[in-house]
Amino acid sequence: MGKPLTKTKIIQITSGRGPAECCWVVAQILKQFLEAVKDNGIDYKILQREKGIENMTLQSVTIQLKGKSLNAFLSQWIGTIQWIGISKFRPNHKRKNWFVGLYEVSKSEQFEILEKDITYQATKSSGPGGQHVNKVSSAIRAIHQPTKTQVLVMDSRSQHQNRKIAKTRLQEKVTELQLDALKSGIKNQWKNHLSIERGNPIQVFKGSDFKRNVVVKDFKKQRYALKNELRNQLNN
């Protein structure tokens, strides 16, 4: 069908079965996480949001990441995240420790389409352009046979140029179909909502300003991820 598109991961930040406070923490973690994503030159796309009961809260959010050294970056985030602070919804509540989870929920099944799987058909262009356009078979219909996805391109009078454009648009269309299927699967996936470990956090934030505290875990996991990343780069 095609070779996988590399360096792509999908993660989910979730409140689990936690109360409104945890949903508020998810929304705050999302801001912190996306800032770190941008600082590391990683592209992202939010695939799914599940709103919490209270305004400005999220029960969960699912994000697609694409970039270099994702394993090393995520090794600093994947796991339980703790916020130490007073509930904005229940100020008199005794609980001061709130936990949410950040997990890799799914491997991206997106793939790069292969030239051998595409069928090209020349056809006469239609629309504005006069008799010259209608007499020349410059338009290209490209069909990705494994998925039966197709596009019609008549941007240029050059059949060769239209063929190149057609492959690019076909890849975009196939990728979008894959994302739609992925979103549907994620929407029905609830296992991570049930598995938040209340303790041993990978990151700790505190106070109403959500200031980051020291990372609780040591850096053994990060070093291991960096070694794997380097090994993969050398093997490619």
C-alpha cells in the first residue's frame, strides 16, 4: 500500500475519570505542551477535543505530532502529570494534588503512496480556455488503486506538470482519509481514561500561575530515548 510516513506520533492528554479540577489541568497542560512543541520545532495538529463540564476545561485532547527527535521530546512528557494547587471550582476543598495523564495512544497508520499504486489517465480539459484547451488531453486523473481515491487536475496545459500536481493532491487526500478514520477510532478509545497513575509524576506544576516544578523522575528514560533516536538516524 505504501511506506509509512516517518517521525509521526499521536498523543492524548486526559483527565481520566477525574473531576472538573483535572479537566482544568488538562487545558493548562495543553498550553504548556504546545509551547514546548513549538520551541522544539515540532509540527502539530489537534485531532480531537472532549470538553469538560465547566467552561475552559477539557476532558481530553488528542494531538498529532510530526518532527525530529520525537522520542526524546516525549520522554519528558509521557506519563502522569501532577498539579499542586487550590481548586478554582471548590476553594474549600482539602485536596491539593491533582493528576492527569499524557500518553501515546496510537501509532499513526498514515503512509506515503507509491508511484506503482497510482493509475494516471489523460483526459480532455474542460472549462475556461477556449478551443485549444478542449482539443488537448492535458488534464490528468490520478487514482490510488489500494484505496480507490482519485483526483482530477487540469491546472496546467502541461500533462507532465498536471501529473506531478495530481500525485501531491492524491497524497493529501489519502492522508486526510486516514486522519478521518483515526479520529473515529480515537473517539471510541477510552482505555487511557481509566489508567492514570496517581503518583510518580513525570512533570509537576504548582500554583494558580501553573509554574513548572522540578522534574521528579531522573533522566535515565531521556538518555535511553536519545540513544535510540541516534541509532535510528545512523541506520537510516
